[in-house]
Amino acid sequence: MKRAFTLAETLITLGIIGIVAALTIPHLKAYLFEKQSVNNFKQSYSIINNAIRLMEEEEDCQGEGCYNKFKAPEIEAIASNIDKHFKYADKKCYPVGHRKEILSWLPEKTYALDGRPASYSTYSIGAKLGADNSGVCYYKLYNGAVVAFPRMNAFNNSGVLNIVIDSNGKSGPNRVGKDMFPVTSFGDNYTLMPYYNIHSWASPDFYKGLCKYTTAKSCKIDAKSPAAYVLTNNKLPDLEKAGFPKNP
């Protein structure tokens, strides 16, 4: 004959279950977030990379030659040559320094790699960042990611097209290295590259933590280039281990 659990035994069992859940759920949530962030970034990277290669074939140009056809900060003409080669749920372009609306599907608060509020749309995506001194086009993809095409330089022709991929769109934490990854298309390259400090005049805060070189293999696995790290290791960098704050 089976013995019924006493009230005390039931409470103890429930307590144990609660403790196990408290220890397990945060790790499970972190694991699922990392999986989604990595997969969405890599998928979005592949989508945009393929679109740029198709654009280069169609326009009979490569990298710098494709973008220097248009005077800075013109971005919509460049973006239109690329976005005809991929599908998206929504799109919005802004000319230099001009924003009359805040898109509901863009992150409201955006953070740089070092955890401080981001200030440039050339390496991050944020509803309140504005277009800096460059034009920028935003795309909402069907996988939930948001992609930005900001023109690097508004003062002269530029052969650089920066691209920022936020793997989960408006959802947090909206921080470079966690769910936001800057890459770039420039020079005579046929493929996207992890973003790095291409301008000697850029302040340390502008490119802090970004990769100096143009290939993923040359980037150390210590979060110096989040995009390179993910593409190389198929996981998110440990920002704390790399010397950055854990939050946000």
C-alpha cells in the first residue's frame, strides 16, 4: 500500500523543485538567447552578404567602386541597389541629419561594446541616434533582426558602407557584442568584413573593442571584434572576460 505524502514532505519537495528551477532557468534563458542571437546574426549576415555580391555582379563593380558612384551622404540609391536582392518586412531611409519620426521597430536604448550609451549609427542601431552626419537606411527582416546601412562619411565620397545587424530587433539588450554586430563593405572586397578602426582620426571611443584587421581569422577571441568572434567561434564573446561590464 502506497503511503501518501505528508504536508511537510510536499513542501520540502516543492522547495527543492523551486531551488532547482531558480538555478536552472537563468542558465537556460541565457543559452536560448545566445542560440537565437548567434543564429539570427549569421543568417542575416548571409542574407546581406549574398545581396551585396549580387549587386556587385549586376552593377559590374566591387566594394568601393559600387559606393563611390554616389556622392556622400546619399544612401537610398546605394541601399536600393542592394535591397532588391533580399526580402524584408519594412524599410525606412533617412537623409543626413534628418528624422521626423521614430520607428516603432527600432531599439530605443542602444549600448556600445563597453556598455555605455552608443552615439554613432555607424556601429549601432537606435531609434534616437539620428543619422549622424550620414544617411542611413533601416530594414526589418522576417527573422526578427533589424539591419542598418549607414554611410560612413558625409563630407566627401566614401567607398565604405557600414552595416549593423541587430539579431533580435527592438528586444534587449541592444548592445554591441550581445545582439548587435557591426560589419562593413569597402575597398575591393567581395564579402562583408567584421567592422574595425579604418579611420586614424576616429577617437578611441569610436572604435574601442573593434577589430583592426579585415578578416575574422586575425581577430583575437577576446571580443575585440564581436562579429568576427561569432563568425569564427559560433558563440557570443564573453564580454566580462574581455574586460567589459556585464550589464546592460
